[in-house]
Amino acid sequence: MPKEPRVPIFVLDSRERFQPLAVESVEAVPAKLIGLDGKEHGNVALDALPSWGGRMDFPADPEAQEKRLRPAYGGVGYVRKVAAGGLTWVQYWLWYLHNPKVVVVAGTHEGDWEFVQVGYYGEKPICVTVSRHHTAGARMWWDVEHRDGRPIVYVALDSHAHYFNRVENFLDWEDDADGAGSVLDELEWRPFGDWATWPGLWGNSTGPGRSPQSPGSQAERWNAPHRYHSSGAR
């Protein structure tokens, strides 16, 4: 297992209004729990999420809510290590209260989980994978921009999709990541709690602009990081 992972540095777009928060922010909002019956079941409690799933429902005006929460809950991410495909993968997950990006095939949605992973062979970093909408981006370690031995990840405006370089109006997603915003290089990386595998949605958006599932319910991203990396390398 790598002793000193090369923690990514996240560079935001200059117009970005949202930043990563600790998951306790969903309790502080507070979010309401919506059951499978569509009815409200009280406030969300991370240590008492129901096994049957459901959805979190956040109050209106997420931008104002995020600004209120950021002083107490900002600057936090979540890290895990998993062995798969002959490598050890160190994953760095970020939680955002809202994704305001609107594209042709999908709309704005409550909640957003994004992540970056570094694959190691022993102590040596070999490759990097980034989450990007419903796809992945993948590069070898030596093909990634670094700063002080740490990979640089550019975060797209509103969608929070990850890129290895600055982009403008990127392909089908029309993403912009000018790399001129806040630099997140001192995040507090915490372990995941049991909430990581809750089967519900972190938001109340459905349809094409669907709120995200818990990290532990995101298929290959969680259970087969080597295959997720391979999907981005094609």
C-alpha cells in the first residue's frame, strides 16, 4: 500500500459558485428524507439512513445555502484505498450540494459526487482516473500535469467534471474549466462512513438530470476501479 499518496490539487473555474462540503452539510441544511412512497419522512440523519433508500430533498436557493454552510463544512473530501486489477487505487471523492450545469441531454440537479483516483504499483504511481459526467478520463501518471509531485485536476464550471487540462466548450458537454479560480490544495481528507453505501439518492432530482447515488452504489467507480480506468483510456 502506498505510504504517501500524491494527493490531487483541484483547480476551479473562475466563475464557480460551489465548493466541496463535508457530508454533514446535508443534515445542517437540513435535507428532508423522501421515501419510496414520495412522502416526507423527517430530516436526513446520516447515522440513521433507511436501508430501503429514498431521496434527500434540499431547500430552495442552493447557492445561498452553500455559502451559509461553507465556513463550517467546506474544505472536506473523502478518501479510500482498494486493491484491484493488480494495482492499489487511492480514491478522492468530493461532495457538492448542487450541480447547476444544464446541457441538452441533462439538466441541473441537486447533489453531486465527483472523484479522482491514483493507481499505484507498490509505492509507484502509475495512472490517474477522473470522473467526467457519465464517463471517465484516464492518463498515465507521467502524462498528467503535476505541482510539487501532485497531480493537477481542472474542475469544470457548474458540472464539477474533472479534466487534465484547461478546457473551453468541451465537446458534447460544453464544459468550461479555465483554471483561474480557487485552488483546493489543502482539503481535509476523511474516511467514509456507513452512509457511503446507502442505496438512496443524494438529492431530489429525477429524470435526465438525476441526483447521484452514494459513492458505494456507483458500480465500477467503487467496486472495480481498474475497469473504470480502462473505460476512460479507450
